[in-house]
Amino acid sequence: MQAGVSTACLYPQHLEEALYDLALNGITCTELFINADSDITRTRVHTLRTILDRYGMTCAAVHPFACPIEPIMLFSDYDRRVDDMIDYYRHYFEVMQQLGAAVFVLHGNLNTHPVSEELYCSRFLRLAEAGKEFGVTVAQENVSRCQSGSLHFLREMKRLLGDDARFVLDVKQAVRAGESPVNMLHLLGSHVCHVHISDHGEKGDCLQLGAGDFRIRSFLELLYANRPDCTVVLELYRSGFRGISDLVGGYRMLSYLMRGIEKQADGKGKQSNLL
């Protein structure tokens, strides 16, 4: 597993500035939240690549700002919109290829105007196939206001799509939808390829790590058992922390817990080999 921090935490800083601040503070893995088409012009992509290379950072995932138009573009009855949206997201996939980013985060359709699971999966698969051309994995995020907020819906996606089903598990969004993030991880298993993590409890559902009641280590142990190569990025709203030192603290906590889990697993493996 690898710990990281999303640039979304530092919104509304410009993307390259947010990435630079994370890099300066020792964050070695990130998710880039693209806030405008002008964030990914050729010149700015070059700047992002330069920062990543200079500080030895990896970009685990990319999140598009265009998710609010996904319902009307990807899930309407007008086929030309679907074609247009897939072509539009191909530009993102090309940028991701240049940045070495593997996971593309999809919100998908709103739950106020649901479509059938079969139609949803057919559209998802078309986008996923386009992503594969660039070495990109399109992954469905569980979002409380979307069809993907329901664990039942995600389970159907897994059933219908098989090996093509990939998921981004967002802890706060699961809580907002009245779902257990642990149950979600149990049922989606190795199909989870990326995680947005935060704490939750009496004070809210998007808290700094350690400020709530979430059993973070247990969750990470289960994640490691299912998907040991998963990336876990801290994603907090700007109102949920005081400054970048809080993000660094959360990142270090994640890294520390992950190292401990990996050492524990490695120790058990060595012990079993001796028996």
C-alpha cells in the first residue's frame, strides 16, 4: 500500500501550486484534482511532470472537475453525448499517461434520475475500454448523491462487469450514504484499487485522522489483505484542517500504520515458511 494526499485538500489553490506545496512538505504520492481545462494545457502538464520528477513523487490518480456533467453526458439517451464525453475524457487519459497516473476517478450518474444497472455498466465499460488504450484504469467512486452511493448498486456493478469492475472507496461518502466503509471493502474486495480516507465520528464525517472513531488500522489491515498494492490518499475539505502541517501529520500517520501492517504480514509469512 502507498499513502498520499489529494491536491483537492488545498482547493482553491492552483493545481501546480498545491502539488508544489505537497512536494515541499515531503508528500511522495498524490491524487491530482483537475479544477479546470486550463489546468492540463501542454505547458501546465509539463510543469506538473517537472514537480513530480524533481521531488520523486508519484501521481496515483486523477479526479476530473467535470463530474457534475457526467449524468447528462454519459447516461442520457442521446448517444452523441456519450461519444463526446468519452472523447473529452480521452484527453484526460492522455495527460494521465504523461504523468504516470493509473486511476481515473468517476462519479457517474445521480441517484435522482437513475438508469438501469445494465445501461450504467455498458456506458462504464465503454469509458473503461477507452482508458485501457492509455494504460488507465477507470474506477467508480462511491458518492452519496450518485447511484454509486448504494452498496447494492456497487455489488451489481461488480457482478455485471466482472474483472472490469474497479472502485474508488471514499470513506466519508460511504458514511454520508449510511453505508459502512468496512462492509463496502468486504464486499468489493480486490476490486477496490484506490481509497479516499478521512476520519468520522460525533464531530463530523470528514475529519482529520485520529479526530473521530474510525478504526483506521483495522480498515487498512483488511485493505492490505484484499489489495496490498492499493493507494490510500487523505482527502479533506479545506474547512476540515488548519494548515498543511495537519495534512503532513495525517500522511505520516497513514505511512506509519502501513509500514507496521506490511512488517506484520511479512513476519507472519516468514514464520509460516519455517513451519
